[in-house]
Amino acid sequence: MKLPGLKGFDEEAFQKYVKNTGWLMLGKILSMVIGFIIAGYLGASSFGDLSFATAFTMIMAAVAALGLDSFIIREIINEPAKKDEILGTALLLRLIVSLLLIPVTLGVYLLFHHYADHPGESLTWVIVILSLAYFFKSFNVIDSYFQSQVASKYVVKVQNVCVMISVIVKVLLVWFHLPVIWFATALSFDSLCLAAGLIYMYHKRGFSLLTWTFSRSRATTLLKQSFPLILSAVMVSIYMKIDQVMLKDVGSAEVGIYSVAANISEAWYFIPVAIVTSVFPAIIHARKTDLERYTKRLKNLYDLLVFISLPVAVLISFLGTDIIHLIYKDAYAGAGQMLSIHIWSGIFVFLGSASSQYLLAEGYTMISFQRTAFGAVANVLLNLWLIPKYGGIGASVATLIACFISTFYLLFIPKTRKQGVMMLKSLFLFTAFQKIFKR
């Protein structure tokens, strides 16, 4: 697979990634299609309520994960004999925090919301039901174990089975014309299904959760190490989801219309994460052995991500309204303009995914947190200004500007400025133009 302007790119690793994740991509496509069906069935107002509740609970869920995933992987690799202690400690920590967060989430919602909803009404119960997913997602520590063993294929199998079950359940909900609260229940059921599948796969590999143990000293160590990542995860959630929460002031229908546009725009955000994950070991190896090659591979990665995301942004910016009309007819009028703006955020999300791995490789975790926090604050302030004036279009513009600010925050830090410049060159197709002029 030859990619123009990307000489030196690790094609073998990329092709291996594409081959091994075909089923995962199919699962993503199925999830996207069922999302279209649900949005079309519920209509803008009810879908807006579901989107608001999902965004609100996702922000809170960032705390429940405790930022432990990467540390679990590292600890198991460093101390394989302590696997049961590491996994058992991480699971218990996440279970305790998850259970505590359920009433906290409801309390925060009831304290700050001022919409036409009161305890006992549907949106309150939607929040409660979605909060139950925190508990089931605690078992994602098993996923971290499989990653530490470079055996993610087992997790992909579980995810695909869960996607199939999820699609069947949600189609049945639409078929029987059930209300929005049932779809919230289905979303929590997705997390339960994944937890059960991970437990089953773990036992099938010859292990047992019954051998897991808890260590107070291990818990203290994990929490100390992961605390900055908890803050970072919260900032990422605010950065990505606060627009849907803040749009509720305009109305549920506006949330629904914007969410349809954002969901289509964000549907392919798993691609940069997967690409970066597949080539990152080669980049790390180059950093240890050849700094010039390390820099070149980072440049090639940035070029590749722009090469993928820029044409899509251009195409959808022209066809946004037609795409929305094709899928939803006139049910979500206005979403096309939002999509045409929001889709450009993807370029900066792609570059941000790659540069985040650079920051991790260099040990610049505080800079990573700072830029995420900066982007989150910018997004909130921009939404406060633009949403009252322009609704969902204002939220789309705020997201685009915030993504740009967060990604190129590296330009303001002396020791990361070269990376920021490198990303700018990729963004403006410097390599491609350079190659043309050399001919």
C-alpha cells in the first residue's frame, strides 16, 4: 500500500493493522447505522434528551475510570507475577468509585439542572439508568490485561458479539415503539454485555477472577500515579461533550439536531487512535535507536493523518446538508450546516491523537494535561458566548476552534514548539508541495 508523500512510513505495520481490525471496523459501522435508526425513530426532541443524558454521564464517568488503564498495562508488563494483585486492586478501586458516583451524578444533575423535569420524570430516570454503566465498565480492567499480553484480538471478538446483540436489542426497541428510557437501558445493557464477555473470555483463557487479590499499598501507588490522568480524562470528557450539555438551555430539539451532526462527524475518530496505536511501537523504538528516524516517523505520521482527514473534511463540508437530508429527510433540518463546520474538527483530532503519543513518549504528561485543560476551558467559554446567539452552529464553531487551540498548544511551549511546527507543515501540505516543486 503506497501512500503519496509518505516515504518511510511503516507500511507493513499499517497493513497488518488494517487486516487485523476489519471486524472491529464492521462493529463501528453497525453501531453508526443503528444510531441513525434510533435518531430517526426518536425525533429531535427525544433524541436530544438521550444525547444530553449520555453526554452528562460520560463527563462523570471519566472519574470512574480512575485513569488506571495505561498503568495496569505497564504494571503487568513490569511485574507479571503480580497480575492477580494488580487486576484485583484496580477492579475494586473502580467498583467502589463507580458505586459512589451513581448518587453523585444524580445529585449534580438535580442541583444544577433547570429544565422541565423533576425527580421521578423520564430524564431523571434516564440519568440514573445511564449511571449504572459506571459499575459494569469497571471490568474493562480485563481489557487492559489482554492489551498487556498483546492479545487484543480476544477483546475485539467480545466487542463484535456485543455489538451484534446491541443492534438486535435496539432494533427491537424501535420495532415495538418503546420510549427513550428503554434506549437508555439498552446503553447500560451494552456495558453489562461487554463486562460479561470480558469475564467469559478471561476464564476461557484459563484464568479466574476468584484468584484476584487486593493490596492497599498497590492501591495507593496506582492512585498516586493515575491522579493526573483522572484530571486529564475529565478535561477530555468536558472538551468532547460539554457542548451537548450546554445546548440543553436552547432546548432538547437543538441538542438532538446538533448531536446528529456531531455523531456523524465523530464516527471515524477511532481511526487515528487505531493507526497511532499500530505504529507507535516503531516510533518508540526509533526514539531509542535513531533520533533522526524518530523525527521522520513522527512527520510521516502527521502527514498520513492529514492525508486521510483533509479530503473527508472538504467533501463533507460541501455535502453536509445533502447527507443529513438523505438519512433523515427533514426531521433534522439545520444539522447539515453544523456537520459542514464540525467535520473540520477531525483534522485537529487526528493530529492531536498522534501528538499525544509524542508527549507520552517524551514524558511530557503535564503538558498533555495542560493542553487538554486549555482546550476544555476554551470550549466552555466559546460555548457560553456562541450558543445563546447561534445555537448548534455556535457549538460547532466552538468545537472547531477549541480543537485547533488544544492541538497547537504545543507551539506555545518552547520544548514542544518543533512538534507544533511539524504539525503545521503537515496541515498545510508542506511535504506534498515540497515534493511537487522538486519535480
